Amino acid sequence: MLPDSMGRETPTETTPVQPHMDRNVGGFDRILRVVLGIALLLFGYRNRDRTVGTLAFVAGSDIFATAIIQRCPLNAVFGIDTCSE
């Protein structure tokens, strides 16, 4: 234990971080999400003055983000894993 700025003892051990954070999106699923996400982002941007454009942009950003981080909460809930490790 090391003292902090107030003189209190603080633990020196840290919690290990999982490097892969339970990936569950990969392969064809990931490629499809990237393509669909970019398509929705472009559609949303071109129609940003309409509600459907805003909704498409939000949906596209979510789908694109799940492809990039390789983690989808809905896949986790339903037990779907498309990663091949």
C-alpha cells in the first residue's frame, strides 16, 4: 500500500482488464454491419433535415460501432457469437 495525497493508504493492485471484452461479432456479420452502417450513415446525412434521416443516422452509427468494437449487446442477450477464434 502507498500513501495518497491525503496520507491515506491506498491499494497498489489494480483489477485486470479483459483485452477482448467478450467479442461476439466477427466474420461475415462484421463486414455486413460495416457496409450497412456506412449506408445508413450516408442516407441519414443526405436526409438530415427529415426525421427518417436522423433515425437512419442514429441506427447507422450504432450498427457501425458494433462492427468496430466487435461487441453487440443483443448478440450477448440471445447467445449469438459470430467470432471464429
